[in-house]
Amino acid sequence: MSRPITVVGAGTGAPVPADALAGAELVVGGRRHLDAVELPASAERIVLGPLAPALDAMEEYVGKDRRVVVLASGDPGFFGIVRALAERFGPRRLDVRPGVSSVAAAFARLGLTWDDAVVVSAHGRDPRTAVNVCRAHPKTAVLTGPGAGPAELGASLARSAPGRTLVVAEALGDPGRERLERVSPAEAAGRDWGRAVSVVLCLDETRAPGPARTLAGPAPATGPAGWALPEGDFAHRDSMITKFEVRALALARLGPRPGELVWDVGSGSGSVAVECARLGAAVSAVEKAADGVERVRANAAAHGVDVHVVHGAAPGALTGLDDPDAVFVGGGGDELPAIVTACARRARRTVVVALAALDRVPAVRAALTGAGLDCEGVLLQSSRLAPLPGDVTRLAAANPVFLLWGNRRPAGSHPVNREGVAQ
């Protein structure tokens, strides 16, 4: 099968090879890419704006076996136009000639490896995902776009991760205009960066770089493999910690994942917060006791993760936080229904509540359902193997715990009655 579409990566220093344009009858690309090359005299050109019209025009040429060249930035197979072209025309009709991606170029300018970096695109997307990834990982590259540039990233990170360093890379590959500038999130938020930004690197320079790696991607969490870690892996006061059996189910219901934000309200030791961060989520832990705040920070540091710790009592302390995807609420007290209500109203996906008192279950359930969440729950009772004299074993019962969770209904869904009929 012929490959009538040649996709050339340009714009980070390497010129477009002359043979890539030879015989082209249609050349498609951004205005700066088209202006930087000498096109064949007979070639039509299309300046990329909305993608659909350009694809339609290319369809006419490809259908007649007429040669098309697409000029793109850097590596067009890396968050680039190759995906759209492959979906429309099939990968076997593409001759892709990648250049150096803006991410690779930016890290190279700093003399840093990027096999341990996380790359996220905010171009044409909600920037909150990029912000949460920046919070959760020590080395992140963000491909920016209108409404999701250094200023917007900086404004969000200044509230929750003010110690990060942002490296704003502009006009990479242009000898006269290329610039890399280190700024704090607050400094980035106060600037008008224009339209020349190529990529923003977000670095947590307080965390030491890891050893040489053989597997690309985010650095693995420290500590033992898996999750629901033993209580002994955390500093805690008088056994005031979510037991690993409860934590296992809570994590399963929270579903923490990269790009999302989790609140741990009434964090105590921070065991849930730390585990969510180890699984790649950004985490804000709210704790009213001063010694608890320090304990959460120490546990996060011991496990090599970053947790944004807020010293204050909920629900008031929740006001200035970004809306979460999922929330874990631990502890009790008279304020528990109000706390759960405040969390349920702002959670995008789910709220999980652990409590020991049976008397509080109805109020918590009412708070979840009153905020429009579908509520379920279990009573967890477990017994652990414990040694006895004479090399025998007994069962040591743990205190029972109620775990309730509320899930937000997907848009367009309806509750179903017992007969399976939508109401």
C-alpha cells in the first residue's frame, strides 16, 4: 500500500528535509511552519485552523493518489496530529518523519533526563488534570494551550504547591526567540506569556532524583509494593489510624488515579492521603490538630510523596480548596453530617466515609443522598491472626467499622426501581 501522506516534524531546530516536500501537491501546516519552507511552485497550501476542513481537503487528494505533506511541531506522534490522521486515513498510509519533541528539547536545554517525567497535555483540555499531575509528581511536562498556559497553571499551583519550580519554554528551536525561564507558580500567575510558549516543566526540586532507570514513566513509589500498607508503615498516635482492612476497601471505592484530586478530611496520620498519592493522585489532607499536621507531613515524606496539608477544622477549612474528584472522611463528632454534606456537594465522583458509631450512620447516609449521591455501605468486621504461648494462634478481633460511600450518578442516568424500570 502506498503512503501518500508524509508527516514531518519541524519547529525545534531541525530544518525540513528538501526531499520531504518534493512532489507535494498539497502542503498542510501551521502558518509559521509553512512560511519557514520553500514550497513546490504547483503545491496548494492550507493553513491549519479547525482540523476537520483540512482533513476533508486531504481526503480529496489522497483519494486520487496525489501526494500530501503535513508539517507539524516536533514529534507529530507525541500528542500530535498523527492520531487524527491515522484515525481518518489509517496508519499504513502515513510516512511519519518525527522531529525532536518540545518536551525532549526543553529537558535537554536544562541538562535533565526525562525518562522519569510525566507528560500531560492541557491543549484543548480542562487544565485541572495537568495541575493535579503537577502536584502529584516531582517532574512533569505540560503541553499548554489557550486558557491552560503558565499563568493558569501557576495560579492553581500557587495555592496548593507553591514550592514547585516552573520552567517556561518559549519558541524552542528558534535561535532568535528561544527562551527558558524559571519562575515560581506565583510569578507565573502574574505574567502575560503570549502565544510562543512551547511547554512548561513543573519540577519539585526538593525531592532528590532517583537512580538510573530501565523503565520509562513516573518513578515508582517507595516502600513495599501494593497498597493497603500495614499500620506500622505510618507514624500514628495511640492506634488512631485507618486500619489496613478498612483502607483497602476505602481505596477501592475512592479509585485514586493520576490527574485527579482526592481530599482526606480528618486525616489523622495521613495513611489514606499517602496511599492515594502513591497511586498517582494529587491529595489535599485536612487535619485540625497541629501534631496531626506534622504527622501527615512526616508520613508523606517517609513514603516519597507530596501531600498538600491544610491545618484547620472542616467544613470551614475546605472553602479554599479546589473541587475534588473523590473524598475520604474519617473520624466522627457532631460536625460529621455537615462535613459530609460539604464534601458531597463538591465531589465530582465519590465520597467515602469511615465511622465507628452506629448512631451516626443514618445522618451520614442522609447527607450523601441529600447531595444527590447514590449511597451504599458495609460493616467491616475482621480478626487478625495473633500468637499465643505454646506456638498456637488465636483470632484477635478488630473494632468494627462502618464504611459508607456515595457515588455521583453519570449525566443522563436515572434511578431504577426494583422491577428494573427507570424512574
